[in-house]
Amino acid sequence: MINVGVAGRFKLEAVNEETGERRELTPWFNNLITDQGLNRLGTGGIHSNGSFCMVGTGSATPATTDTALASQLAVTSTTTSASHSGSASAPYYGSVTTVYRFAAGSATGNLTELGIGYSGVAVFSRTLIKDGNGNPTTITVLAAEALDVTYELRLYPPA
């Protein structure tokens, strides 16, 4: 058996759809990959039945047993980009980075949690939104802004 390390991280930006102006809402922060998500990696991968990004207003601490967001507000399967990369020096990893887009007006308001899922609602990963110090925070998305959620999933092979 080969053990592979798995890690995920998010970055959030608001985009004014009229002007194209981008506003950073958070720097990169780590997330929790759920038991359900780890099982999913072993049975076809996160994207085999479609991939979704969800945002919500819940404040419950994420747990590995989570199967949904605490209080889902919006979900999207729209992506604006996807790319693969990796590191050829230690720590070695391969990654896939996807940018999910919530159209203006679809994820408006105060947001506190997000996740990546498949089949529309099954949570692969879940996190509270975090500030630059790693503390839970609330972000505000305005009605004229789209929300771009960048998610990077890394796989770390054994050295």
C-alpha cells in the first residue's frame, strides 16, 4: 500500500462584473478534507460526477464527518479555469487548481463557510472562511460582484 498525502486550500476574490475590478477577500488558507472526500478520491476522484463549489453562512467548526455545509446559501459548477502543476523539489506534489465563479447576485451578502463537493451537495472539503492569520472571518460580496473561489488540491507522494 502506498500512502499519499492530500491537502487543499482556498483563495477568494470579488469581481465587479461591470468594471472587471478585482477585490481580494482572503489570502490562501487551508481547508479540511472530509472522510467522504477521502473515500471519493479512492473511488473515482473528485471530478468523476461533476464538481461544485458551495458557500454558506454557517459557523460550526468543520469536522471530518461533515457531509454538507452547515447553512448553504449558493452553489455553482461554473469554472473559469483549471490547471495542473507540481513541485519537482521537496516537498514533491502534484496539484489541480480550479477557479469557480458565482455570478453577480448569486452569492451576495455575508459569507462564513465554503466547500467543494460533487453530485451537487456531497462535501469533499469544508472550511470556515479565514483571514490572513488563519482565524474564521466573514466576507461580504456585493450585489454587483461575482465571487471567484480558487481551490487547489495537492497530492503528496511518499518521498
